[in-house]
Amino acid sequence: MTHQGVRWTADQVLALAPDSASRKAGSKLGAAGPWSEAGSSDEGTVWGLCRGSGSKPYQTVIDLADSTGPAYKCSCPSRKFPCKHALGLLLLWAGESGTDSSVPRGQAPDWAEQWIKGRRQRAEEKRTTSGPSGAPAGDPEAARRRTERRAERITAGATELEQRLTDLLRSGLAAAEQAGYGLWEETAARMVDAQAPGLAARVRELGAIPSSGPGWPVRLLEECALLHLIVQGWLRRERLPEGLAATVRSRIGLSGSAGGPPERDHWLVLAQYDTADSRLTTRRIWLHGAQSGRTVLLLSYGAAGRAPELALPVGLALDAEVSAYPGAGQLRVALGEQFTPPAPVTLRPPGVSVTQAAARYGEALRDDPWLDSHPVTLARVIPTPDADSWQLADADSDLALPLTPAAQSRSGLWRLVALSGGAPVTVFGECGHRGFTPLTAWPDGPGEAVSLC
């Protein structure tokens, strides 16, 4: 049952928008004017008719009780999910105008009820007919042969990469600057052929380092050393502890299955943000368990140009089970059975000091030497300018964490500064060797979470 008495905030609704244009267009439809026959149910359904340019209004319905976040259906021709009409309807339901007079509780019309019933019936059939992995097991012997063939290709590719790294160091790092990006793109293509996408991604990153400014030779040497470490880990994986071997496999690009025992908790959504390249959009959602105190990561993917289906705005919490992926120090989980739909809460994770945050990142590196950053919540920090950059200064000591260059170029920095106003705040983000990337903040006292993504 969705808690209809607890409305979402406008920020939580707009966090679902696939792009800035949809966010702007949806905001314009968040008033009662264009809507008619809007309503909501205790089962988590919101519906309404939105006046458009044609003679027939658009039929819009939203399922708030879906296990992966809101699901949408609209008769408009838009290929975006959610479309501007779904965003506008959610804003109408969530905002000040979303009172019983604007979106009254009642019985869903037939067109909305049929879609909801069909969706939930298909989801139940999928849940009851799928195996533990959600797919048929197939032929175990054939799967074993495929795994062996892929391992052979990866070994050949890793051996070739090791030789190329050796040649680079023998000829000197200056050769990388002279060779340009083509050297690394060719090497990355060879890793793709070897079915090692993790190696390919790290090799591509090397190509940008020679043009990254002063100190690039040191950064290039560091990344080459980490690549060498992954390659040696793969070539000697039989000698590694199982947890570290699983981490090496995941860094190579071998996707394992979430086989850990289900862990039920009330999971608070700490942050959600997307990264994209020409082929794929990756959505990262950080969750914090209210009982376990664990911070875990959900990943969801969408083809280039499309937003991933999983959407859990910051500030919501869900009573659900998650299962861990293999690997020492790995925080990724798969979302399992959900017992209640996501709903707004006032929970926030406990924070630590700047010193403790740096120590936690160091401890995480012991399990995963290739870790770029580690999730952490900082308590009582103040965003403070430092020459041409910014840092989060500990309000109770003279220590601070610098912000990453990427964080300083985002608009979220100014939302953080405005929220603080020179006073301490609680900030969740990712702490790594490049600095701290703030993702969500809370005021020092009562107040809602503010997304900085």
C-alpha cells in the first residue's frame, strides 16, 4: 500500500526526469489548469487527463507501487520515460495543489485500471515462473565451455596488454604523448575483442591523461601500475583468496550474479545519478540500511539515449530485500522482493568526521586496490573556498577534504553552499584519491534531503 498521506517533494519528482527539457516542460504541467478527471488510489495509482494540442486529452497513469520505482503510461507520442505529462501529474499530486480537491482519492477509470492490472499480473507471473537468476539455467556443460573459451580470450588479451605496458615504460612515458589517443583506442579495441570490457574502459581512460595538464606523467604511471596489477591478478587468479579473485573478475569485466543471502532492511535512497557514453547510460543509486547501517549500490542500465528503468529519488525509503554481488569490498547489490513501495521519510544516515572518512577509504582499498572512491556521510562540515577550489571543512577541527574537480564544476556545489550559509551541514558523497564528490546534503537540524546531482 502506498502511503497516500505522505506526499513527495517537487525535487523528488523532478529527479525522475530523463533530461532538463523534460524537467522544464513537466514543471509547467504541475498545476491544475490542463488536468481533468485526476485522481489517486490507496493502492498507489495516480491518473488524469491532460489537455494537449489535439481534440482528445492525453491519458496519463502512474503506478507508484512498482518495485523499481514509479512506472508510467501515457497516450502521448513522446518516447521519453517519464514524459512531461507524467511528471506534471506527479507534481500536481505531490505539490500544494495536490490536495484531495485536485487529485481526489477514488476508483481508477477503466483505461487506467486495465493497464495497472495487466502490469501487476505480468510482474507476478514473471516472479513465480523465473528461477533464482530470473532466467532458465540452460545447459551447464555448454555454459562451462563458454566460460573456458572466454577465459582463454581474456588471458590472451591480458598478456598482450602487459606487453604493451612494458613497451611503453621501456620507451619512456613521453612516447605516450607523441603517439596520441590512437595508441590507446587501438589497445582498447583489442581488449574488447578479448571480451574484457573492464580492461578496455581503463585503457581508454589512459588516452586522456597526457592532455590532462601538469603532472600527467605521474598520473599516467599510476594508472599503468593499476592496470598491471589487474592483469597480474587475472593471470594468477587461482592463487588469490576467493573474495579478491571475484573482485579481479569484476574489474576485468566479468559480470557475476547476485548470489548473497537476501538482506531485508528499510533502505533509504541516499543519491541517484547517471553517467553516459555513446553506448550506454548507467544509473547509480546509493542506499543506506536503517537497521544494518550498510551503504550499498544499485546499478541500472539503459541503451544510449534512454534513461534506465530503475528510478528511486533521494529521500524515499523502501522495505525490501537486497542480495550482494561477489567480491571483496564490493558494495553492489541486486534489488529483490519489495514489501512496501518507496515513500518519503525523515531518516538520514549517521555522519563521520573528515579523518574517519579518509580512513574508511583507506580500509576499502585493502579489499579493492582499484577503487576510485568510497561512499561516506560527513557530519558537521562547511563548504569553504580554498584559493581557486573548494573544500569541506570539519566544523570541529582544522581538517578538510578537497572537492573533486568534477564536483566544483557542477551546479550542485552552489546548492550546497546555499543550504549551508556558512553553517555546518551533513553531506553524503564519494570520497577518493581525487577528493570528495558531494551527492546529497541535509541541514544541521530538521530538514529534507537536498540532491546535489
